Amino acid sequence: MLCVTLNPLYNALLAAGYIVLVATVMNLAHQVDVPENGILIPITVLSLFVLSAAVMAYLFVFQPAQLYLDGKKTEAVNLFLKTVGFFAGITVILLGILFWTAV
């Protein structure tokens, strides 16, 4: 089970790791000759979207919400913003790598 902590960098890395896992599975599934089963593909894609939203909500919001409900509002906001900030940094690095290798 994923362990959300009070360490925003760790939480952001867990989110990035989840994305790497999903992208890897999608890439492997794309390489397999899957028959088009009409309704099955959209159901699977929407299910993955909902699962991803739940995982990201858990990683980004769960611990700050607990802090907020415990009356630690400033700590809650700081944890959330730092987690989003670290994740934004990871995203910028990935975009940089993508554009740098595309040139």
C-alpha cells in the first residue's frame, strides 16, 4: 500500500512513480495485439482515469486534509503546495528531457 507521508518530495515521487507504472503498462499493452471489443476499451480507459484520480487524490490531498481537520491549517496548506511544487518540478524536468532529446 502507498504510504503518504509529511514529506512532500516523497509524495511527489510516489505520484511520478505511479505515472511511470501506468505509462509502462499502457506502452506494453499497445505493443500487444489486442482485439477491439467495442465497449471494452472505453470502459477500461475510463476506469483507469478514475483509478488515477483516486490515487492522485490520495497522494496529494489525504495527508493535508488530515492535518487541516486536526486544526493544523498552515501545515496542511504548506504540505499540499510543496507536494504540488515538487511534482511541478518533476514535470518540468521531464518536459525538458523530452524537448531536449527531440531536438
